[in-house]
Amino acid sequence: MDIIQVEGLTKAFGGFTAVDGISFDVGAGEIFAFLGPNGAGKTTTIKMLTTLLHPDRGKIIVDGHDAASDQDGVRRSFGIVFQDPSLDEELTARENMELHGVLYRLPSKDLAARIEEMLRFVDLLDRKNQKVKTFSGGMKRRLEIARGLLHHPKVLFLDEPTVGLDPQTRHHIWEYLQRLNKSEGITVFLTTHYMDEAEKVATRVAIIDHGKILVQQTPAELKASTGKSSLEEAFIQLTGHGIRHEEASSNDHLRAARRMWRR
Amino acid sequence: MLRILYILWLRQLKRYVRSRARMIGSLGQPLLFLVALGFGLGPVYQKAGGGSYIQFLTPGIIAMGVLFTAMFSGIEVIWDKQFGFLKETLVAPVPRIVIMAGRTLGGATVATLQGVLVLGLASLVGFRPTNLALLPLALAFMFLTALLFTALGTALASILDDMQGFQLIMNFLIMPMFFLSGALFPLKDAPGPMGFIAALNPLTYGVDGLRGALLGASQSSMPLDLLVLGVLTAGCLVLGGRLFSRIQI
């Protein structure tokens, strides 16, 4: 059964079509890597899949819920780890988890036990009463993964989950996710710029460029069809050698301003 | 629903109580105004027959503390929606209006506490409320003012998406509202156009109400203040709730 079905999804900003009529399906239990160069439309697609952005056209079904008519149904069925951290740094790990549990209406009597379980899963149980601002980048990422999983979602979205992390932490994170995928059958939808990681963990990849999906295959099929020995080479063959110039967006300015304003 | 409102409200309070540096930092400005203007202009004000300037000034500075804290906690939404905790709440299966209400109530409570702290500071430099029985009324004015500006800040932040917008709000809304509200000088002798602008300024009614509650009702028209603030607050809450619900990122 397909847990994510996307048909003819389109989003334009002004005159620029960021996502141009893409269609794809993700089967339940897959680890699906959504790859593409900067500005290809990855993040815009994730935002639409997670109800943060309304598509101009097209249909999204997540776990049987239509994103246009049953937003809350879609929202209940996924967990997400954003590209930029979305933890409250003044709160402790446990308090961040608790807030999530309340927002997703987990019954209070099971909440504490579930929080402990998830914190143990990402090896943060001993830090549960410390403020998140004392955490390293890797610990924050792990906490976000634990939080995203707290409400037993069917799908976990990860937008560049390992960017800026050291190899050890990256290794751990993929290990958690693969373990989870096997034991709970959770579907993982991820974007990453690290092709070696995608090649290692993904059961299927889709490559998007200029808002259009170029291929959807298993990593092995992709290497075979392009005649390359690694996913990275296949990716470059498909998307070209040119370096993408992304203009500094208002987000980058905001990122800088936030650093300055952080209290 | 109540549990959600409560935990969002509690979050804002915890953040406020935990960042002492921020709390102390945000009291610096009101204290400076109280001391520099209060003592600096005090003798002039007295000679002009106005009485004690500290007494006159304090409600205005309390309103300033409330205004700044409230607007900032609303405007925080600008960066919060990209990089902060807000995004976590925007994908949660909870009506946006509930998220907005929880945030706004929390922000308004914090701004009210800020006002109370300024009142405490003012009493250290010599301010005395004329009627202690009216203190609850002063609190009500602080909270109403806080709610109004938190909701207004949230409404504006919901439609802005960069920091230039923030500068604009600071220079063309917050500062003029403060200076043209009667916080620093009596409006009754102000030249016509200025009086007219002040009458359109929501903060004027917050300052006037606070002055009435702290210095005795004879100084102002509190029922009118309550009415205007109440209507504007309701309007801003509805507007803020709508715009917040429509946030896309």
C-alpha cells in the first residue's frame, strides 16, 4: 500500500515555478530519499506534504488523508525533523517532549512513560532535565527525532537531518532510523545532500531538479541505468555539473538576525 | 483544548522566568526613563504647576514596559515561524487559533508581569499610588493593554516575513505610539494635531486608564478607556487569529 501519494503537485512563487507538476508514491515501510541540488524544489515539496504550504495544484494523500480536506488527519500521521531546529531552547528535553505530547493529545497517563522510552531510544534519557540550549547540535537533532516519533506517526519526514553533524553522530542517527524502520515499519521520507548516506539507507530514491522529478528508482537500478558505480556519480550525471547559485534568501538574513537577537 | 492552551501559556511564563538576563535587561530602559526624566524634568514640571513628575510619569513608563514586552512577544513570530519552536506548533493537529490564543495569553501575562516589575521599581524611586484599593484595576489595565499589543504584534508578524519589517514596526509604530500617548507629558495642553493623533493612539487609553487607577479616577476617564481598549483588544485578537491561521511558510 502506498502511504504517500502525490499527483500533479505544483507550486509557484511569483513567476518562478518551484515545484512543477510532480507525481510520486511512497510505499509503507520504505526509506525514500528525495534528492536534488539546491533550489530544486525539495523543501517546497516537504512543506506541502506537511501542510505548511498550500499547493497551487495537485493532490496529496498521506496515510489515506487528503491534505486539502483533512489537514489534521495528515498532521497526526507524520512526524517531522525540520532543517532548522524547532526546539524551545529554554525548556528542558522532557518539557519539549511533554509539549509535543499535549499538542498531539497523547493521554496524560501514558505520556511520561512514552517520553522516557523515546529519550532512551536516542540515548538522551540521562539529559532529560537539562535545558536544550546546553545541548550540542547532534543532541538537538536526536531530541528532535525522538520528539517527531513521540505520537507514533506512520511517516517520519527528515529535511537534511545530518547536515552539520560529525560522522559519529550521523552514523548513530542513521542507525536509529534504520532500526525504527525495521522494528516499527515506519516510513521515512528524507532529503539529504550526502549521496553516500542516501545510497546506504534508501530503499528508493527520487531525483528532482528544476521542480521536476527526473527519476524514481532503487539506488541499484539507478546506478545500472546510468552505468555509474555510485549514487553520487549517477546524481551528477542526471543533474549536471553546474553549481547552483541560490540567492541569499530572506531566510538567510533572518538566520543572521536571529543569531544576533538570541537572548 | 484547555490543556493545550495551558501548556502554551506556561511555556511563555517559563521562558520569562528562566531568562533572568532578559528580565533585568528589559527593566533597564524603564528605569532609565524613570530616573533620567523623572528627576531631570521633575523640577521643571513642578515649577510649571504640574505637581510631582514621578507620580505623573510612572503610569506612562509602566505602559511603555507593557507595550514593548507585548509587541516583542508578538513580533517574535517573524523569526519563530522559520527557525523556532513555532514551526513545531504549526504542523501539530491543533487549530491554529488555539495556538495563537495560547501564545498570546502567555505573552500578555509576561508583559503584565513586566508592568508590575516597573511599578515596583517606580516605588523604589518614590512613586506612591494614591489609592491601593484601585491596584487590581491597574492590573486589569495592564493586562488589557498587554493583550491588545501582543495580538497586534502577532497579527503584524503573521504577514511580515523579514527583519526589515521588524525595523519598520519599531520605528513607525512602537516608538510613535509611546511618544504620542501622553506617557511623558499631559495631553490636555498639547497642540491640536498632536491631541488628535493621540486620540487615535490605542496606547493613550492604556496610559490614561493606568493613570486613573494609580493616581485617582479624577485624572482620567476610565470607563471610556476600558471601552476603547476592550473593543480594540477584541478586534486585534480576531484579526491576529485570522492572520495567524493563514500563515504559510
